[in-house]
Amino acid sequence: MKILFLCSSIESGKDGVGDYTKHLCGALIKKGHQVAIVALCDKHIEGLVKETIILGDFSFIVTRISINSLQTQRFAWTQETIRALNPDWVSLQFVPYGFNPKGLPFWLPFFLNRLKGKFLWHIMFHELWIGRKKNVAFKNKVISYLQQVIIKQLLKKMKPQVIHTHLPVYKDNLEKLTSNIIPLPLFSNINPPINFSQNISGNNFRFAFFSQVDITTEIIHFINVFNVGLKELGFFPELIIIGGNENMMSGYIEEFKKKCPLLTTVTCTGFLDDNEISIELKNCNIGITPIPRHALGKSGSTAAFLAHGIPVAVPIIAKEYSEEGIGFFDKNWGGAIITNPNVNEIKNAQKIAQSYKHMFTVEQIGTFFINDLW
């Protein structure tokens, strides 16, 4: 099968959807499929740049079109790529702010509708329209409704044969506009090392943040209550921030030391490569995230913990989504999520995280993706 992916930008480490698309392409090539990527609005180049991405023994072509390019150039270069590949599918990786800095890519549905070829359309909705809370500013409400109009236009013009999304709440919203929305879980960008054993001493218990850190009332309460239970069991709790700039994290470190006095150590690893990150993840007892529970299905850091068999503490609930529960389509995965600071839940959560860790690998998600397109 030949698949052309359309995303907004592709600079490594600078665009989450771009990184996602490259990793997915790598998994599909390993399965024998032919892929290519066009970055339609790349923020990190000028003009047109063609690159070869090498992943191990495999490679594929990426066409990068500057966000500053004229629409006529953008269309011609995209159509030329379609003509050269002659894809069976064209997959739009949609996030509104990727295609327009204000989140309003009015041009996109009409641009895509003009593309010619004997292919079928696929859309992956990474994001939809912004929320409409009761007290949200009028301007944001207007933007939200306009974003919904743009998505309606995409569905009308493209008539996609397959539509994917990561979150149950997104699926519910999309089903107000169309039908047959298919869940596709998010995979971890950090692959677990082969034949690696944990190296945690028996009486140390390690909390970890990865990628996203925050100090909220809910997070501090969770850590402090959990630490009381750990101390009663004879454990020494410690907190590690994986990745990030050590100088920038120094403020967080001091705050955690002050507000969580039972922590024996609070440290930051600083910048690490993917293999080093993976080792640190495996050496944790529990991840902790500031992502609200309903949005876990699109959290890359949560997927990374779970892919390593590590349960995740999720103290925060967004009030407007309080009835949505945990943001996974498969409710069994929720057993690896700890919502209450109860030490007694950790063993069962660890067991469930270990049993489902293969579900968060790019290889597994690549299989789901291809099966849905067949």
C-alpha cells in the first residue's frame, strides 16, 4: 500500500504531530508499505526542501513547504508529489493551529479538495475546536465555532473513507458532524530498550515527571498523601524530572522540596537522548502527569510511561469534563491509572501497566492503522 501523509510541519523535536507522523511512517515501512510526507506549512524552512528521513534500515522522502510560500506554489508542489507517488491513500494529520497561527485554516478544505489523483482520503484528528466553557472569553467562543465550521468543510469536501482520533471526547464531538469515527490510540515516541532490567533499590520509591511538569494544588496533595502511606510502609519517596533544562527546572525543584517535605530527593536529569530517557522511565515506580484525566489518550508522556509498564498518577480533573472519566477508548487500560493517592492501589496498577504495555508501541498502533485502511 502507498500512503502520502500531509502534516503542517516536520522539524524534529519542534512539532509533536510531525514527530508522530515520522514514527508512524517508520512502522509502516517495516510492514512493507511505501510512504512519503508533505509538510504543508513548515515553520522552520524557506521555500521548498526535500529530505530523506532514515530510520534504521529504512528511508522515505519528506517534502517540506515553507509556511511563507504562495498558495499556488504550495498546491503545485503537493500535486507533483501526489503524481510521483500515486498513493492509494492520502492521510491528513489535522491540528488547526499547525495550518494557521490563529487556528483558523479556512483555506485548507478548498486546497485539499482541488488535489487530483486516484486515492482515498484519511483524516487523523489530533485536535478539534477549542473548548467552550461557560466563562470563556467571547473571542475564544467565536474561534471555537469557526474551527468547527472548518472541520465541517473538511468532512464535506474530502469525504474521508476513514477517520481516526485519539480521545473519546473527540469521537463524541465528531459524531455530531459525521459517523464511523474509529479510535486510534497514541503510541509512545520513546521505545523501551531490549532486555533491560530495573535498577531500583528495595526501599526507594520514585515518582517521575516526563515532558510536562506542573505544581498544582491537586498534584501537591496527591504526592503528600501518597508519601505518608509510603513512609508507613518503610519506603523513601523521591521525585525525578526526566529531561528538560536543569536551570529552567530549578524553580520546580525548590517548590517541590518546600511543598512536599517527605520527599527525600528532588532531581532533574537534564537533556537526555531517547535511550537514556527510556532507562530513566524504566527505573520509575510511578509516573505523574498534569494532563487532565479526560485528555490522557493524547498525552505522549503518559503513553511513554505505559509503554514501559509504569502506571501513571493523574490527580487533575477538568471541571467541564468531570463526567468523561479517563480518556482511553479501552476501559481496561484505566486500571494502570491511579486517580487517588492510595498506596494500596500501586501493585495492581503496576500489574495492569505491564500487561498492556505492548498496546502503546508504534508497531502495534501501525498495525491498527493499516487494518482500518484495508
